[in-house]
Amino acid sequence: MAAKPIASPIPVLMYPTLSVFTLAIGLVITAIFFIYEATSSRKNCSLGKELATATGFGSLFLLLASGVYV
Amino acid sequence: MASRIGIFVVFVAVFLSLSSFSSAQDLQIVNAERRIDLSSHIVKAFLTLKVENIGKNPVAEMLLAFPPTQIKHLAMVQALAITGKKKKKTYLPLDVKPTEQADAPNDTGYFSVSFVSPLGPGETVTLEVLYILTHSLEPFPVEITQSESQLVYYRDSAVILSPYHIKQQATIVKTPSTRVESFTSIEPANRAGKEIKYGPYENRAPYSYSPVIIHFENNSPFAVVEELVREIEISHWGSLQITENYKLTHGGARHKGVFSRVDYQSKRSASGASSFNALLAVLPPRVNSVYYRDDIGNISTSHLRTGFRKSELEFEPRYPLFGGWRATFIIGYRVPLEDYLFEAPDGRRYLNFTFGCPLVETIVNKLTVKVVLPEGSKDPSAVLPFTVNQDLQVKYSYLDIVGRTVVVLQKDNVVPTHNVPFQVYYTFKPIYMLAEPLMLVSAFFFVFVASLAYVHIDLNIAKK
């Protein structure tokens, strides 16, 4: 039986690097969002989706890098 | 005692001559040699049988008989067919199954061995049978002090129990040391150094049995794990996490009196001869994040040596184990996923891992292996070379909505020869892996929407 090994879709060695980068981007966009929101008074839903994505993926890689392996 | 056994043998012979065993008349064992190894608390017996078909029809299988006391403690029976001469011997594994015979004398247990091809009339075949017995060495005296050596009884028969006529047979018993207190002598029997030879015996009738008792010294570590629960958690993000919960005991002669630490450390060779304080666990090669702890906390007396073919963890419980003492601990480790998870040609995924306990020379009374499959896996099934009890459970872990399916495999009386690979098959759509990051993304999204709403909601009662 020909067996093909299954590995993770993203190389495991890159988990710490990826988590640092995506979290950094996510935090920067979160900061921009809150400053923008405090200075102006307009509803901005689309920007909210962007930074939620970045922070979400960043936290996933942070969890994986620290060994929680969800 | 001997006269009663004699009467029993005569009765069985008369009973057999009246009824007719078709298989017993067809086969005959020309030569049988049995080598029993008593060096550790796991008894290994090697039987070399030369079987001849003296009937008129081809015979497809033969029976191996075991007395009722041994059947309960039989951990494994394997058979090989030997073909070829001295230099060109080939070994073919044969199918061995436990069977029941309706007219078994005195609750004898049977295993049926299927030949490679049915044995024709007049043909002979040489078989090698290995069987492993656990809990068969009975400590006597039952309780010993710290300075005494451990002596055990081994009960067996000088004549091999078989439903067939045996023309010539011999049994050689190997003891771990030269100290043998006594052994039942059934002529011709003699002892030389570490070996006791019973035989050769000629022309014994089927089901003949001559019980013998060997009383000898055995100071090998009687490490018995009463219960072991192994949990293998598969994560498609890249690793396999294995957690093992052990309940370890010393299964030899119970310790009586005080434990003197001074005697134990100063006169180590004379004190606690049958106790053990270190154990060896054989782990997979690329293992990382190994931990060894118990309810109190981390246990630091351990050494890990990683290698290319295997890793070895040499660990010591918090105290040396004497007869009847217990230790409970947890060993956990992580291995990379690509070594053990594969894709079958039909699209299903399967885990290929070793069953059994990683500790060397240890008996496990009750072993439970739980394979935790990732969320979204369907149709789990397990394939093993021996029989186990299978069950399904659900476990809730990190970022779970519906829970993870757990395949539970349970087996009793496990010895190190059970450390063979087994497979667990399941189907999994790769798109389900996206469920976890999407869950985290939506959590953060709700936090931001909530903050937006909080900022823009006006809760003043008075109108500005």
C-alpha cells in the first residue's frame, strides 16, 4: 500500500515567525482602528472585519507556537 | 498425589479409546522439544514440533493444548512453519486462534494452528511455537525481608500436554541463577548449572500430564503495571501528543518488616536483591517535550537519550520498589505528525502507531489505548493483529464545538511482544481545518463590534 505522509499545511518550523508577524500586523491595525474611532464619529464596519482577521490568525499561530496545538 | 494423577491419566486414556477424535488419530508428533526460559518474570516457552500425518486425509490444522491454569495467564501464542535445511531455513508465520473443543478433558484450553497448505498423508512439517505466560512465577516464601533473596515456584508438566501421541520429547528449563532449591524429579531428569533437563521421554499417550514444581531464585525486577491508560491525540496542525498514566507495582514476594535506608544504600548487593529502582522506556525516535510527573509534581530523576531509531527514557520513581509497593506517575511526549499519519490509496487517512507499553520487560494487567481524532473526523475504524475490545467516546478539548471522536482499544495481559504497529482509519475533509482560525477570527470580530456598539449607544434618560 503506497502511503503518503500527511503533514501540516504550513511548515511547523515557521509557526513562531508567523505568529510574531501576524500578531504585529493585527495589533497595528487594532491601534489604528481605535484611534480612528476615538477621533471621528462615523460607523466603519469594513475596517473592523480586516483587523479581526489579522488578530484572529495571529492568535491562532501564537497558540500553536506555544504548544497548545489546537 | 502421583497416584491420583496416574489414575486420571488411565481414565483419560480409557475414555479416549472409547470415543474417537478424528484429528487426534490423523496427526502424530514425531519429535517435540520445549525450551522454557524462566530468567525474568515473563515466562517464554519455545516448542519445536515435528508433526506427521498418519491418517488418510489431508489435515489443514492442528491443536495445541494448555492446562486450565496456564490458559488464564497466556498472553500470546505465535507459530512459525520452518521449511528448508540448515542454511536455507525460511520461517512463515501461521494463523493461531483460540478454539473450544466439546469433549475437552478437565477444562483443557486449545489453540488451533492452521498450516500453510494442508498436510497430506505421510507428510511431516516442522513448527516452532512461542507462547508467553504472565503471573506464572509464584513467590514462595510469600513475604521476605529486605535482606533476603526472592524464591519462586514454577509449576508445569514434564510431559508436554497434547491431544496427539508424542513419540519422543524433551523439556529444558533455564533458570536465571544456579540457585535451585528443589525440583520435582521425573526420571530421567537432571540439572546442570542453570539448566534442568526433563527427558527424553518416549511414546507418551495423548493428554498425559506429569506435574512438576521448580523452586528457584529469581531476582529479576517483577515490574507489573496494574493499569495503563495511553492517550494519543492527533492534531492536523503538526503533532501527535501522547500521555501515559501508569499505576506501577512490584509483583514479587511482599516486603515485610522495616525498610532500612542505611542498609539499602551501604550494602546494595545484599539488601533489596529483588527490588528495583530504575525503569527503561523505549520511545519513538524524534520525540520532544518529554515530561515525567505525578500528583505531587515533576520528578527530576530521569535521563532521556534521543537517537535515530529509538529514544530511551531511563527514569526512577521517587523511592525503590519492594514487593507489594506501588507508584503512580504520568509520562507524556510529543512526536511529529508526518512520521505516523498517512493517506491511504482510497482517500482515508490512517494513523500507524505501536500498541503496547513502552516499558521493557513489564507486564500490563489492563491496557487502554485512546486515539483522539481531530474534530470533524468521520467513520473511525481500527485494524490490529490481535483481538482487543473496541469502543467510541467523545472528548471536548481546545476550540471544540461538537467534540472529538475517541477510539478506545482495551486489552488485558499485555507483554512487550505486543508492541506491534496498529492502524486507525478515518475520513477527514481538509476544509474543516479552517474551522479553528475562523472561530478565533469571529471571537475578535465580536469584541470589536461590541466596542463599536458601546461607543455609539446613548443611554441618557434626559434629552440633550
